[in-house]
Amino acid sequence: MKIGKVPESVLKRSVIRQLHTKRQEVVLGAGVGEDCAAVELAPDEMFVLSTDPITGTVHEIGRLAILVTTNDLASAGADPVGVMLTILLPEDFEEPDLRRMMQEIEEAASAVNVQIMGGHTEVTHAVNQPLVTVCGVGKAKKGQLVSTAGAAPGMDIIATKWIGLEGTSIIAREKETQLLERFSAGFINQAKQMDVYLSVMSEAAIAVKSGVGAMHDVTEGGIFGALWEMAEASGIGLEIDLKKIPIRQETVEICEFFHINPYELISSGCMLIAAANGNQLVRDLEKEKIPAVIIGKATDSNDRVLLTGEERRFLEPPRTDELYKVV
């Protein structure tokens, strides 16, 4: 396609015609010439907004774009309503590729009942692979907003599902040929399919009903980064049992193969939660078949400690995600 805004005919047939999911709250949505979207809320509700780019992979970029942003909104206790997209494409990207991307985005949005409300689509020299940036809009009742900063001393720290899910899936797709030198095709396919666990909307909804202090979806920087961010935002210390942090064998072996740290690997699909009664929340989650485990406690000290048996070491500020050492 040519550099610049995609032509109106392409916009209509390959972008707008792929969008079918509608929400009654959205009173102005995607259309030719529309630069804004509008959402109507009740007097006791509030907007919750989030924005994220997808830069680490081109595989299933549309699906990841929706999941990452809706996870952010759900982590704040909000019901995701819609998203605005900015899609920047390289010059060699063809219209059929754009149509497939939009179909993938719409399928992911429909699965979580989110409307694509509008955005901007452009071909530009500035990128050499597709770049999707998402602005998500959600709603929350007053008094139900949950922040990363709500953890308090004495609260249990809980992790859902497993760490490294997103990173493992991305690496398995991007580096399949290299991985086949050591692992079976079946093992690699299992690793790829870990992306079915990337949404945290279900555990967020259960946690909000159960009553929690803080939630944080585990993304760039991995579980170590998420723990640091929750502690920093809340002004608390931590005592975390490293052996209790849940991790799949596929993640362990792929990380060992590439000599990277799974605890610092992008981990969408894992939710970090601080709750006064962690055991009850774990039971509530397990009733809905969502694995969860208490991995430690919030403390009133300034120390953020990782425990491995008798060994104690201190958590450090987040570093560059381990994914970028591989892909």
C-alpha cells in the first residue's frame, strides 16, 4: 500500500466492515471522518482508560492488542466497553493482510464483548513491522475501582495461573525452528497454546466481588517487575516465597534453552492480587477452575524480600524484559 492514511475505500471494506460487536454505551463509534468516540455512562459510574502498544511480536498482534488492554481495565475493577486503535503499517503490508488483522482484532473483541469504537490506520516509513496501539475504555461503579496502590501490610499476595505465559507463547512462535533442534513439535505446540490463558478478566471479576486491596496484571518485567511495582505504588514491603510462584514446565525449559530468567519474562495471563483473606479468594477462584496460590505477604517494612529456603535476597527494580533478549 502507499504511504499515508489508507484510502477511504480500503478503510471501509477492510477495516470498518470487519467490525460487528456493538455496546449500547457507545453512542458514537467508528466511521469515515470520525476522529472521536463517545460513551454514555450513568451518574454513579466512571470512565476507566488504558493505553498500550504491541511491539514484541507480529504473531496474533491483533488478539494481543485486545487482551493486553482489556486485562489492564479488568485489573482496575472495570468492565471493558470499547477500544480505539492506532495501526501503523510498513509499506510492504498489503490490504488482505490488513483485513485479516482486523478480523482477528474483531474476533478477540467479540470474545470479551468489547466494541472497536474507532481509531487511525496509516502506512508509514516509520515502522518496519505492524504496530498496534490500543486505548481502552471501561466503566466502573463508584467505590469499586481497584488500583495497584491498594496493598496494605498483612495482606496476602496471590498469583493466578502461571508466570511467563505470554513470553513462552511468543518465543515458541517466533523461534520455533530453533526450538525444534532440542524439543519435539508437540512440546512446542503446547507452549504456543499457552496463549489461551492470557485474559485475566475472569479472575479480576471474581476478585472484585470477593473484595481485594490491589490488582496488577503481570506484563513487561515479569512477576519480579509486577511485585516491585505493586510494592512501590502501595508503599509496602514484601516477603515472597520464590518456590511458590507458579510456573509451567514449558516455560522453565524454554527459558533454560535461551538462558533467560522466567521471573522477568512478560507474563500476561497471570494476575497479582493483594487481599486480606487470600485463602478465601484462592477458594473462590478455584471454584471457577482458575488456579491461584498465595506466594507471600505484604509487610510494613521497606524490604522487598525473595525467600528460597533459608536464603534471603532483595527484589530489585524492574529491568528490560527478558523477551527482548530472544526476539
